[in-house]
Amino acid sequence: MSTPYDVQRIRADFPILQQQINGRPLAYLDNGASMQRPQAVLDAVNYYETHLHSNVHRGVHTLSQLATDAFEAARERVRRYLNAASTREIVFVRGTTEAINLVAQSWGRSTLEAGDEIVISALEHHANIVPWQMACASTGAQLRVAPIEADGSLNFEQYLALLGPRTKLVAMTHISNVMGTVLPVQQIVAAARERGITTLLDGAQAVAHEPVDVRAIDCDFYAFSSHKLYGPTGIGVLYGREALLQAMPPWQGGGDMIRTVSYQSSTWNDLPYKFEAGTPHISGAVGLAAAMDYLEALGLPQVAAHEAALLAQATAALTDIDGVQIQGRAAHKGGIVSFTLAGVHPHDLGTILDHEGVAIRAGHHCAMPLMDLLGLPATARASFGCYNTPEEVDQLVRAVVRAREVFC
Amino acid sequence: MELNELYREVILDHNRHPRNFGRLDPADALANGHNPLCGDKLTVTLSLQGDVISDLKFDGNGCAISVASASLMTEAVKGRDRGSVSAMFDKVHALLTQADAPSADLGKLAALSGVREFPARVKCASLCWHTLNAALANADAAGTAAVSTE
């Protein structure tokens, strides 16, 4: 890549960033919760809705064919993004949460038996805990939690020690949404596969921040949400290894997922349609494909390097503020910095930062067990995207100093 | 909206130095309150003499709005009977949610009026009152209850 990373040019692609909040320029640092969409995504969705929309896989009329083509082109786009072997392995779902629930309900209920074990990490988001608790409750399987170190990295030895003859699944996050830790997913998966254990990765926080190659990682399932990749909400992807998906029963019944239906029984459609009952979020898939085009044109390694520089700047500047404690100091981190400020509750911090135009997340980040482990009710979290600037990090730091002045 | 309308000096003071903080033991009633959205948790314990709240305490953790509101509440309701506490809750609720709500007879509680400009924070300020109500509802059975503002 010969051109330097021009963040101002990138920002110009995002109309929502061109506004003031509470009289200050918006510094949008809540990308871990949801990212903003570039004009290219808004245009792609609008073009689809304006010119192409009908239902997919049904009509013989022209629009139905155009909509089907757009939807299936989006699936192929996702396949390429993940380097999956086949579009049969790309299932469109509502988001990461639904993807994991699909695996828990379909694979989990048909595979797990009483006494089997599922290994997760202590870092997991509720979306990678609760579906497994539900699967455990209906099958008698048990959830085991691989511990973390104080810096937020996985205790790999204890993870290995948890893998036993009854372990049927390892389900882990790729990047922690709270502590920012990038997990060594290749090693995690390799250790599991050596033992014949199925693997699922929650890629929600990873997929827009580093290149993801599901064949290089060699995982069985990979889940992510479009809106954490500069795309629309309400759409996401479950990647699943074809042989596994083939063997799994459907989890929702209805139109599109069947081959034949009689009043007595039904037969199932081919992959991936077997797992896509009902009319899908077609414009969402189109928007996601446009977001992937956009992000790959920027270059994922370039975006990752940009975000790493912002993280380093924020970490250093926040550390210098009296009373700030950063949660998560792993050597390999994504663009996420969680922190607390002594004497100031994260929600008050969030309100004061908002007043200064800085949007961050304050709360438990849907990771209550991790918060309990850290002994904190909540943290403040700044998370970076391709369009954030060093000036916005300065704005964050000034606002945290201001919060300290108000409260301390 | 102005930040100092939300974080008035009274609120900052009650957050730094919460009044009636802790637990009564023994207590005639106890209730736990939880705001799952932000993780605010508080416990209200109280003693009754007939219909009158003769003493009460709260503890827990939460944001400045939630801690200050609870602290102000304990000062405001101590020594009052249930009927007047209930009327006061109605007034506080109106103060938190309605523009132009009267605050003349609310004393220091009027400092919470800035919260209504921050809709996401109304639950922080009302959690203690819901928890107090739950404690009063439990008083006869001397039981415990959990309330949630979600």
C-alpha cells in the first residue's frame, strides 16, 4: 500500500460523524458497541431498496431474481472475506447472538449428552455464555470456564488442563469486548482439534479489526455481526464447517428452509438455506457486503495499525491521569481500552464525557461474570474504528480530566 | 442541558458523603434494588413504629445520581408515615419525569430536578424509592424482596 493512511478522507465518508453533540465535535469512541456506516453502505442499501427489492429464492419475476442475485452476491462476498471454502458455509443470521444460539440449539442439543463439557473463557460476553447455559440445562452438559491472568490474557495452561475426554466444545471470544485481549485463537483451536473437540469463535469484536481467515484459524464455527463491521444492524453471519452444518438439524422451521412439505412431514433444503427460515434481511446482507468492500479497500492491516496507534496513545495518556485504572493490559490487544476513575462511577463518567461530545460505553458490557471477577460494577470503555483520530483521543483524555475536576 | 444542573453541589456532596449509609440490624424490613442496565445495586433497611419510618439506612453502589438520591431520600422520609412517604414518592417521580413539576415542598430533593434532562438517568434516581416501597411492602411479613427498575 503506497498511499498513507488518510483518516480525514476516511471521515468524510461517514456522514454521521460530521455533527456536533452538546455543542462539541462528536468523538465517536463506542465502536465496540456499534460502528457507523460509510456512505458506500448507505448507498448500497438505498440502491437495493430503490431498484432491486423483492423476496428472494421465490418468484420467477425479474425483481425477485435481482434481489436473489444481490443477496447471494453478498453471501459470496462474506465467503471471500472469511476465506471460507464454500458459500454453503455462510449462514445469514440476525447477528452474533443469533449465530451462537443457532449452534447451541442445533448442534448443542443434538450432540451434547449428560456429563459432556463445554469450555468457555472468563472473558465471554453474555452471548457466548447464556446460550450454552441453556444448552447445558436441556442436555445435562456442563460449562467449564478457562481462567484469565490479571492482565486479561487467557491462562493457556489452565485452558489446556480443562480439555478432557468429556469436552465436546470450546467456545471463545476472538477479542474481548471488555479488556481488549486478542486471544491466540489459532493455538486455542489447534489444541481443541488435536483432541477432536469442536470449536466456535465469537468474532464480534475482531472481524472489523484484523483479517480473519477461518481456514487458517481452522475453527468449526465463527460468528459475527454486521453492525460491528460498518454495516447495518439486524444481520450477521454464522460460518460453519460444511460437514458439521450438514449433520446438524434445522433450528427454525418455515419457508425457504424446506425442500418438500406435506401435512405429515417435511424435508430440508440444502445448505445454507436449511438454517435460513423465513424472509431474510436482504438489504442488510447487501449493506454488509458493501461494508466489506469498503473496509478491504482501506486495507485491514492498515486499519489495524491505525487503531493500534490510537490504543497506544489512549493507554499512555489515560495512565497519566491520577486515579485512572486501565482494565486489560494484555500484550496483544485490539482497539479497546476499559478503565475506571477513582471516585467517579462509570455512568457519571459517561454522562460527563457525552457532555464533552465524547461517546463511550459505560456499564458491564454484557459481561457480568467478568465484572464480578474484576470486582467492578462497571467500567468506562473507549473503542476505536478506522475513522477515529489522535485529536479525538485527546478530547477523551481532556474530558476524563474534567470529570475528575467535577467529582474529586 | 447543563452538566451542573445534573451534578448540583447537593448531589455531589451526598455522593461523596452519603447520609444514613449502612444497614440497620435488626431491621423490621429489608429490600434489595437492582438496575440491571447499569449494575446499580442498593439495599434499604428500615424500622417502623406503627405507621412511621422511625429509622432507615441504605447501602450499595451506584452512580452519583443513584447514591445521592438514596441519601437524600433517607433524610427526607425518616420520621414520616407511610401515607406521606407515598405522596412524596409521587412528587419525586413527577420531578424526575415532568417539566414544570412543583418542587416547593420537596426541600433538598428538589436538587434532583436536573435529572429529567437526562432520561437515561431517571432510573438511577428512582431506584431507591422503588426499593423503599418494596421494603415497606415487606414490612408486615418482615420479609425481603428484590426490585428491579428494568
